Amino acid sequence: MYLADRLQRLREAKKLSQGDIEKRTGLLRCYVSRVENGHTVPSLETLEKLARAYEVPLYQIFYDGDETPKLLTSPRLESAGDWASHGRGFRTFMKIRKAVSQLRREDRELVLYLAQKISRANKSKRPPQKPDKFGRSGAERPRPAPAHSSP
């Protein structure tokens, strides 16, 4: 009921009728009435239309304060430098996370043990990188372009 009351108060504060909302959004007046009376739960797309019609930002439909709410930072945004923070790496990480969350505790411990063993084995096989004349290690050095042979 909170959302229904909030939408009705916003509309009345802007001195708009349900007919005005119908004209601005393309939603039927009877649908607007059902939403405001709590008989129908609107989709996010519908809430966006209503926010535009009320000429308010979308968050104000949910937030009942005078000042803009403080933005929360997510750990995902704070760790922007790691491989799983965005793009393909993030999607891969989320798939792994979902799969691991469905494992039994014993299986999860086994997977973690194997991952640690593989990680240690890979670290011991890598030769130490000597810095070049600019002080860059192997990971930081620019790679030469591959040579193409023409037939």
C-alpha cells in the first residue's frame, strides 16, 4: 500500500488528475486508479512513465525525504582494478559464484583445495621476471607485434 499511497500523493501534489496522467503516459485512467488503490502492482517500466509524468526522478517514488539520498558504494565499484570487477570477467565470476553456491560444503572445500594447489603450482613454474631498463617487470612490458609471413 505504501507505493499506491505515494503515487497518489505525488499526483495530487502536482495538481494532476488521473486523466492528465493518462494523457502524459498513455496508461488508461482505470489502470492508474487500480495502481493508486493498491489493486495492481506496476512494473518498473510503468513506474518510469509515472515518474516522467509527475516530473520527478524515479527514486522519489520510493524515497520520502527532502534531500537526495546518499549514494551507497558497492564493493564491486571499489575494486575496479581486479579481473572480476566488470565485463567478461565479472560475468564469468558470477557464473562461478552461482555454481559454487550450489555445491555441498565438502565439495566446495575440495574445489578450493584444488584451486589453491593449481595456483601454487603455477607460481612455482613461472621464472622470475627481470626488470628492463625502464624498471618494468614482464607483465608491464609492451609486447612486440607478431610477425606475419606473407605467402
